Amino acid sequence: MHDLSPEGMELTLRTLAMPADTNAAGDIFGGWVMSQMDLAAAIAANERSGGRTVTVAANEIVFKKPVKVGDTLCVYTSVERVGRSSITIAIEAWARRKYTLLREKVTEAHFTMVAVGEDGKPRAIAPDPVTAKSE
């Protein structure tokens, strides 16, 4: 089955929810889901900035539905805004339910990442070569 991305977003991370990631009720910990979202945000921001980024904020995290053991968590990203050294990444996490083709959005958020140099200090992000116009 092909994974259909939410409009304007790219599948950035896909992983399987395992029993070790559950709470006492048998649902996957929200912190585990947030961790997967943070990894996806880092991948998207690192690619766009051409180097290392760090997370400075995770905003508007909304948990809509639980993730269960055996679900495949698919994390989609899109670059929402690029500043001088910061990048805002829109993120949606979808669960493909165990042994089915049913897909449900379980979480969404906006992560703000800052590009840093080897010294750990903010660095400027170059214009996107795909969208930058040469004049």
C-alpha cells in the first residue's frame, strides 16, 4: 500500500509502536509520540537548513486519538516558515491501525527549530535554492 501524504506534507518518519512504549492503560505514551515528532522536525529542518538544528519550541501540540501497540506511526512535515536562523515545521502524526489500511490523524503540532553552527550558536540559513530566484 502506498502511503498517501496529507496535502503539502512529506512523509518524514515511519515507525512501529511497540509494547515498551505504552502506559498502564496500554496506549502509547504521548511523550513517545512527541519524541517521534521531534525527530521528524529535526530531519526536515536539518535538510532545509543544510546542517544541524536544535529544537527551541513545540507549540500547539494537540493529541486527537490514542496510538496503540502495533500501529504504524507516520509523521509528516512541511516547512512552514524560514527566518534568519529559525525554521517552523508543521507536523501531523497519523496512525495506520494494526493489520488494517485504516489511517487516522492522531496528533499535530508546530515545532520551531534553530540552525546552529559547530560552536552551538545560531547560524544564518541560506535561501532555499529551489525557490530562490536569481536576479
